[in-house]
Amino acid sequence: MSQATETEVAHAAQHIRSLTQALQQVLFGQEELIDLVITGVLARGHILLEGLPGLGKTELVKGLSRSLRLDTKRVQFTPDLLPGDITGNPVLQEVNGKREFVFQPGPLFTNILLADEINRASPKTQSALLEAMQERRVTVLGQTHDLPQPFFVLATQNPIELEGTYPLPEAQLDRFLFKLEVTRNNVATLERIVNHRELGTDPVVEPIMSQETLDEVLGLVRRIYLPVPVANYIARLVDATHPGQSTAARGIRYGASPRAALSLASAAKARALINERPHASFEDVRFVAHAVLRHRIVLEYNARIEGLTANDIVRALLEEVPFQANATPKTMVQA
């Protein structure tokens, strides 16, 4: 596979800037969140959005689908939702004079699946997403059905209403490229929302990319060059999340998986393309590190009691792990 050229990167970056500007008209005051969502999509990853109700998570996903001209389906996850309700079910029909079961695709068969309040569904229904998120296909009654391409799951969950919810297991959390925290708006942004939005109306979003253009951009991300020192930094950063491998890992029970390293590499490449560069950098890795690692780190009980969060651990790891393998850790340099 040939390396991306500067001309190709510049052309793709123009489309990405237009997409960014369009989404900034959908969700005010969330520039970093929008950048990370676009980064995740370009890296072909699934995204978990965590935030309070009414912050615009659903509107952001709807705006993304309209600007990319992608088919989108929304599923409201509830405790009584069954696996077949999202994957589809065989239905008895008459075919050529015979009655036989014919598979009827569910809402999973789309380009973007908006899984609203995913933690309200039962573990059995949540597990039905595992194969779809990893393999981009589903198996029903022994028959495998490929999902449309591209396929993204953008899921939302409320961080405070825990009654009647089923926390996502680590195996499923690991399938999400990013976990993004949607924060509340400041006064200036709220004023802008009041002046430019009406309750019950959707913002107008013009199409930015065709399916063909999106496929070209997604293919270009894979051709972004990942320098050997950056790949080594990713490996050491993920290794440092495991107990005994770094000072920052003292509060960690279980560290990140190899999938986290692959996710960091893919996201760093996507971030480089957004910044109109044909190669990924250390700073690209640092920019996506919190989004990639925060949901892949399991903290010790004592660390949680002390008020430590995964974000605190990742911040400490970024300070401790140097860019170069033989360099002095940053925490020692600062000391």
C-alpha cells in the first residue's frame, strides 16, 4: 500500500474542514468533541458518547449522517429489547409455492446505528452488538449476514441515572474506539443556542461528502505514514497502563489491551489527515489518548475510593511516558 501524498492529503482535508464547519453549526461550543467524533469516524471506529440528557448527543449523530449522506437508524435501548429486535429475525414466508423462513434485517443493517441509552438494554441484547461491532456482520440461526459498509455504532449513555441500567462489560467497551464525555455548555453557548434554535426543530445540514468521496477519505487514512518512533511510543504508552509497568499505573487493576494500541494508531493517522499531514506524530497520539484509553482501564477499589478517575491515570501516563524510548520520563525531568 503506497503512502499518502501531500496532494491527496490536502484535497481530503478540504472535505474534512467542510464537515467540521457543518457539525459546528449543529452543536455549538463543542469544537473538541466534534473533532474527536470526526477523528473516530475517519478511523472507522465506534464511539460511545456519555453525557447528561439534552446536551445534543443525538443531534450530533443526526447531523453527521446527513452531512455524509449515510443511512442511519436509531434504536432506543430498553430493558425489554430483544437481540432479534436489532439484528433481525427469520420470518415464515411463502417462496415459490413453499413456506420457508426468510431473514428480515433489523436496524443493525445501516451505515450509522444510533444506539440511544445503550446501558438500559439487558446484557443479552448488548452482546448481540459484539459480533456486529467487531466483524461487521451478524449471525442468526447459523446464517451469517454482512452489514453495509461503512458501518458505525454511535452509542449514548447517561452517567447518572443508574437505576435500571446494565453497565457495559469490559469486552464490549473495548469494541468502542472512543469514549467521549459530552460536557455542559457555558453561558455564552447557551445564549447562542437560545438565539438560534427552536424547541422541536432540527438544524439544517447540507450534504458534504458523497459515499464515493467518503470511501476515498477512509482509504486515505490507512495510507497515512506511522513513523517507527511514534509506533514505539504507542506500544510503551499502552504497556505502561498495566500494573507494575509505571508509577501512574499504581491505581490500575487491569490495563489496556492490544486493541487499544491499534486504536491509538488508527486514530493518530486520522488526526494527522485532519491536520493535513501525510504522517502521524506524537502529538496526534496525545490528542486521542484520553478518548482511547479512559474506558479500557479498570481501577482498583482503593483508587476509586481516593477519587481517582481513568482520566487522572491517563493524564499521569502522558506525563510519565517519554516520546523517545531511552529518554528520561517527563515526571523526572519536571522534578
